[in-house]
Amino acid sequence: RGSRGRGPKRLANAEEFRSGNPEGLVTSNLVIEETAGVYRSGEIMNMLPSEASLLAASKRRPILKQLWHSRRSERSLLSYERVGWMEDEPSNVLDVMEIRPSGVQGPIILCLDTSASMAGQREVVAKALVLECIRGAKLQQRKCYLFAFSGKEEVQELDLSSTGGTVAGGGYSAAAEAVASPASSASALMEGNDATDRRRGRELAMKELLDFLSCSFEGGTDINEPIKRSLDLLCNDTDKEWSRADILIVTDSEIPPADAELREKLEYQVREHELQVHGLVVGPRKTANLRELCTELHIFDEWNVIKADVY
């Protein structure tokens, strides 16, 4: 919420116009708000005084007028770059960082389905997509919280908002529990000033995340517990750090209906606090049970790039 709107200027990911993409905020010389720098162009209105001096001096030396016309025809006149920001334009988020107007970027809560129906290529694709979401959140300096779920009370969680992850929950796997021990915590290492310690901290944090993603419950599917914990994170946040978070559910859509009370709480957050619940389907179809929970649904349909029969 508020991640792509207009706000105070700060370092954020650049965006470029891209037709068909979600709306964002892009630079445009159609809306002049500020002088961003100097560049070469053929625009007379924005040329620097040094270029105008060529015309002024051409009365004494006519060759300078020809020089000015040649520079203009080649669009190489030194000019002020006067640009502005256009809202609600289709845009693509780039990895390049720039100083730009940017709204406060809300955290991301990821709910990853690791039930038996996800086994195989579906789970591989789902975890790859989750990993890319985490990478994007890191680039955009957004907090991130990951729930891996399956059957009833089979939920494991990983807090990615700090320098090192914190694993909580039970029953996920011995490997995931091992990386949660204090001895392997990346947080302690990240506090050091030495470059080697920081590098080791990043390596341990990545290992912790990959170990977490390498495990699966492979049981039934119960969406209630991850939704309940997500709402608890949203509503019981005393520091208001997670109150602007949005939820992404990555699943094959083969889920039973959520409890009516949970659906009502979710609908209240959507209606009153503009919560966005996105569903990312890594299966053949969208089901009504998932539609009831999500404000936006997306389907991964690029199975042709995977050389395997996923169904």
C-alpha cells in the first residue's frame, strides 16, 4: 500500500513507461516541475545561454550562426533538462536506484503453500517466485514476513524484516529448526563492523532463507492459520510497522474455504484500511475459495519454459 504513489523524495527504484504494466510514477517532459540537469537536445526554449551566445556573436562572425544551426539539427544544443512526474502511468520498476517522489512502501506478508498438492514443479516454481518477491522487497527496502503452510496447525514462519531471519512455529522440519538456533543467527554477525563478518552474516542469512525454502510439510491444505497469523501481524502491531502491509498468497488454488469469521475480518481490513490481498496461482485454474480471499489474482502460465510435465 502506498508503494508507488507520490510522496517525499528519497532513494527508490526508478520506473520507466511500459504499456500494459501496473500504474506507477514516471518522469516526463510533458509536465515541467523542476530542472533535473543538463543534456543535449534540439529545443530552443531550453537551451543554455552559452548556446544563445553563438547567435548573438553571429553578427560579427556569420560562421557561428551556421554552427548553431548544425548543432540544433544534430540535437546537440546544451539544454536544461526540465521534467516532472506523471502519476497513474503504466510503468516497469527497474533495479536502478534514483532520488524520486515515493510513497511509504508497506511491508509484504508472503503465504507459501507447501502442501502435498504442490509437490514437484509447482512447489519449485512457487518457491522461486517467493524468492524473487523477497529480493524485490530487499531492493525496495521493504519489510518482509514469510509463512509456509500446509495442513491444520502446520505453519512455519520466518521474519525477514531484520538483518537476520527469525524462524518461529513448529513441525516444519529439523533443517528449518536448526537454522533458527542462536549459534547460526546471522543477526549477531551483521552487527560487526568488519567486512568479513558482514559478508559471513549475509551468507548465513541467505543459507537460513534457502534452508527454510528447501523444506515442505507435504500434508493437507488449511488456509485459516496463515490468514489468522497475517491478520494478527496487521492488527496487533503496536509500533505500526506492519499495519500497512499487504498479503501475497502463493498456492495452486486447491484450498478449502476459509472460516467465515476470518473472511469477515479480511474483508473489513480491505474495506476500511485498503488492504490488498494478492493470490498467485501456480496451478491450472483459479478456484472460488481463493477468489473469495483475494482482491487481485494472478496466474503463472509460463510452464513452457520448464522442461517437465507439471500436471
